[in-house]
Amino acid sequence: MAVRKSAKVSVKPKRKVSGKAKAKPHSKAKQSRAKRKVAKAKKPVAAAPKAAAPAKASRKAAKKPVKKAAAKVSPLAPKTYAKLPPVGGVLLGTAEAGIKYKGRTDLLVARMAEGTQAAGVFTTSKTASAPVEWCRNSLAEGGEGRMLVVNSGNSNAFTGKAGVATVKATAAAAAQAGNCRQKDVFIASTGVIGQPMDPEPVVKGIETALASASEDKWSDAARAIMTTDTYPKLATRKVRVGGAEVTINGIAKGSGMIAPDLATMLVFIFTDAAIPAKILQTLLLLSVRDSFNAITVDSDTSTSDSVLVFATGAAMKDEAPVTRASDPRLREFRAAFDDLMLDLAHQVVKDGEGATKFIRIAVAGAQSHQAARRIGMAIANSPLVKTAIAGEDANWGRIVMAVGKSGEAADRDKLAIRIGGVDVAKSGMAVPGYDETPVAKHMKGSDIGIEVDVGVGKASATVWTCDLTYEYIRINADYRS
């Protein structure tokens, strides 16, 4: 419309205007050389003061928005957030350290009882962050879980010797505050990669967080570790181990840069069960395979992935020690632990950046579990599949494409695909008389189910992902600003 308005002005007749100085000729070509010189000389004098004021105002206006508008909560977020009970031997505190964000907490400190056992799994990235390397070393050296320090806003990754120095300064301050060894301190960071991180805000924040620490600050803890997350991720379970009732609480953060191994997020699980570190590590490794290693948002593996588990033993002081992972008393605990891990993993996917659809992909008929998972991930990570689902388009041909590119064995002439429980392809071709109506209706929902049988074996695997929308691009284009 602006173009039309401009065009209208340019052709407006001015013949009736008197020959006063106020009237302007249509072009410079119609002016005499003398008049053009006068006009040119007067332009800076008359126009400069007027042009300067709007420019200044424009610059001021650009500086006004200091804070970004709060992100809309994901449409896939839970209707209510879990209320986590206390876990014996765990105190939680948070602080506004000002590492990157202003006016919100960005530091979590957990203090745990003496004797707390620890286990962890970490990113497979070859550019792992300094905090990840520190935690790996602490576990290798037999460190107990006495202190946990987590910051958001800066991942302290790819920061060289300065990053290592920041981690050491954090560990020293936390060890002093918790009256423990430095190897009993576990550290995690999430945020921008490649920006040096000043340890001072964290060091000061540790004391602040501990000053107000309590056993019930689980929601505060989950919010303090958020970056592009739109909601806090919490889960809890209560089970019996022998004659003791134990609690398992978990919090997580993750929204983008999510892909195995081991998904891209931070996860912290606390229990008052008494489980030795080696057994805890075994249980964690078994559980991760079908939870955090079976999700993806964008196929990008982070530098900071960490899943840490702490067992204080506070609820099992009168129980005989657990000596093996196969102890029958752990049967209920293991089931609840696996369920909680999967719950948190699903929450991460449902908060995928810009996500509007939660997608379950079940692959069967593969040569091995690993092959089935690779095929599932090829489908889950395909931009074409994810954008089709975002657009609610039942374009199952893209699923066929993704199976084919996975590199795993598949029999084209036995390939079968179901979407929303409806057969769309069998024996290597579209189902005779295929009616897309029920499938199209399913695609309009928020939970999408895809089943694929590749027809070469008996192994299966399930993975979860979300759709790929314009909002994902907006969030990541604007991430550092």
C-alpha cells in the first residue's frame, strides 16, 4: 500500500499551484542550473536539524527493550506440574547469580548428606565441556555426591584453560561451603558455547543459595536450570525396597540441541535409597538406553549432556545392604526408576523448541535393536518428515525415504507403515483402496503415532521426537541476542 501511495503523490498535478517559493518542480531536470545549486546548498541547512531528531529518537527506541518477552509455554506441557516431596539428606538452594539472565534465578546448589553415592552418564561429544570432564574425573576417583552446582546461561564449553579454571574455582568454593573434598563436588553448566565464564558470580552465588536452602525447593531448582525451556520438568515416584519406603525425585532441563547419545539436556535424580555407586551406575546405564538415548528434537548432540544420580541412603538405615543390581528388593525400584527417566525424557521432547506435536516412532522387523533404533532416528531426525507433520500432511512417502537413508537393512517389498493405527503401506506399496481421511484427522492431533516394519528380522525399538516448526528457527536465530 505504501508503494501505491507514493505513486499517487508522484503523479499529483501541481499546475494550479502559484509560482511561489513553496512550489517544487517535478524533477531537477526542469530546474535551471542556478536554482539547482541553491536548492542543493539549502538542503543540509534546512533538513539536517529535522533529520537528526528522528534518528536520535529511533536509536533511543531501539535501546528500550532490555528484557525479552517470556516464551510461551509449550502446548505440549503437562496440565499440572508434579509436586516433589522431600528426599532425606538433600537440601536445595537457588540464586540470581547474573551469569547471563537478569531478574531470574540461574544457579542451583544441592547439598547432600555424607556418604551419598553418585553415578553419571555424559555426552559422547568430542568437544565436551569443562564441567563434564570434571564430573567424569570425580566419578573415576570415587567421589561421593556431597555438592551439586548447576548454572544456566553459559555452558562453559570450548573455553580452554579459562573454563577449567572456572570449574576448579567453583569446586573449591563448593567444597569449602559443603565441608567436603573437591572430588565430592559435581558441576554442570548449560547455555551459550564458547564464551568465557567468570567464576565470581557462581562462587558468590553458592553461599547465597545455601543460605536459603531447604528440602522442598524442587520447583525452584528445576526453574533455575532452564534456558530456552518453557516449563520446569519434574517427576517423582515412591516405592518400597525391602521394608523401607523410598522416594525418587528427578528434575531436568532440555529444549533444543537434543539428540543421543545421550540426548542434550541436564538431568538430576535424587533418592533416599541406599544403593552403592557401582550398582547405581549399572541401573543408570540400563535405564538410559530406552529413555534419554531414545529421544531427539533436532539431531544435535550437546557439549554438556549430563545425567547424574545421587543416593543418600537416608530411608534405608535399618535395611541390609544392597550388594547386586539383581537383588529382588530392587525390582520395584528399578521399574519406578525407569519410568521416571522416561517421564523426564518425554517432558524434554514435549518442550522441544517450537514443538506442537509429540511423535512416537515404533520400528519392528529389524535385524537388531541397534538397527531398529537407527531406522527410528533416521525418521525422527528427517526435516522432511518433521515439517510434514508440523503441516499436518500425511506424506508417508517421506517415511519411506527416511527408512532407505538409514543405512540399515530393510526389505523394500515387505515394508509396512501405519500412521495413527491405520495401514497406509504394505508389501512395499500403498494399501489398495487407501483412504487418507482417518490419517489426515490423526495428523491434526498433538500426539502422532508412526509404526514401521522393515521386514528383515524380529528386533524392535521405539524413539520419540517432535515436529519442526517456524518457531524453532526463530528461537535459534535469536538465541544469543
